[in-house]
Amino acid sequence: MNRQVSPVFLGLVTVMGVSAWGVWADYAANTGLAVFLFVVSAWIVSLCLHEYAHARTALHGGDISVGAKGYLTLNPLKYTHALLSIVLPVAFVIMGGIGLPGGAVFIERDRVRGRLKHSLISAAGPLVNAALALALAAPFLLGMLDGAPIAFRCALAFLAMLQVTAAILNFLPVPGLDGYGVLEPWLSPKARRQMEPFAPFGLLAVFACLWIPEVNAVFWNGIDTVMEALGVSWQEVAYGLEYFRFWEGEPQNVLIPR
């Protein structure tokens, strides 16, 4: 069973650390590009941790096949759906500034006994996103960023928002998402059979709903409420997105409320 941390993952962590230092120290020639590298690398690292949590919980639940598949190495290239789990989430961050949930690890569910274990396997991923959101928001709540570089502060706020959106979207009880995976073991066999055909289209349905102006407004108002509760202002998140989109030019005259 291969559990050695992948050099690919270590490389991502290195890029994240170096780019974060570049933003903090204002050493980068292009602050926006440094923010972009920091956010993208940190986001992919969080996706790896999300999938690792699924796999690790499955291992303890009885599916020892996850080790042979390389899921415990944190290597994003080992995932069964790299397009859904890495490429599309990064693309959605670039295009819309939203944390897209993705499904990657293939769990052999017949090896897992007990409905609670099945639910925990599904819940493990979005719980990681929720934990990361709290960790990223902690410096704001504790007042640890007073005097910190504005670009770093905004990049951290944007990353926290991505984790919040990923956790909320993942926990939706929609077929194909982790939230439904939590509920599915407790449904009747008939109900599971009826919902199964909709699983490939669940994520598409969610994002189609987000194109409805009224639904979109409710969703983002909810996200703003959560971020404010975490001590992160919408201005910091918005400026973080502007820094991230360095090709559009860096924000000017940034004013962050205290």
C-alpha cells in the first residue's frame, strides 16, 4: 500500500509557500501574478486534501483498495476524474471566483459495511473544506492581520471564500454531490434506484440554478453572511478576486474597512 506523499503534491506546496512569501514580502515584480499562483496552488492543495479525506475515511471503513490506487499519496494525477477534480475547479475559480466541488476518488462501496461509515466517507471531503475555511479565517477573527500587506490579506480572504463555497455546494443533498452521498445510505433501495440516473447531472443542475438571478442573489447573500461571521469583509474578498485576475490589472486605491 503506497502512502508516501507524492512529489507532485510537495511541489504544489512549495509553489504555494514561495508565492505566499512573494505576496507577503512584496517581493514579486507582479503582485497580481504572485496572488494568482498562491491562490491556484493553495486551491489545488485543498482539492488534494479533500479527496485524501474521502480516501482515508474509506480505508478505515474497509476499502483497502484506495492504497493501491494511489489515493493516499495526495497526488492529483492519481484521481479517477482529474478533469472534474482539478481542471474544472481551477477553471471555475478563474472564470467566476467560486469553489467548484468535484468527485475524484472511486470508492469500492461493497467493501464498506455500515450506513454510518458510508455517510462519513462522503462527509469527509467537504468537512475538510469547512475546516480549511475556519483556518483561513482565523487570522481575521483573531486580529492577526493588522498591518499585514493588503494583497496578502485579500488573497487569504478570497481563499477562505473558495473553501466556504466548496463546503456549502458539496453538502447540498443533490445526486452526484457529497451531501447526497451522506443521505443515500439511509434511503430505501427504491429511492436510491430512482435517484441514480440523475447523479451525472447533479452538479450541472446546481450551476444551472445559480444562473437564475434570484437564486444567485440568495446564494451570494448567504456566502457574504458566512464570511462576515468569520470576520472577513466582502470588500476583502472582492479585492482578492481582483488581485487574482492579474491580467485585468491590479486594483487601485484599495481601502479595507477595519
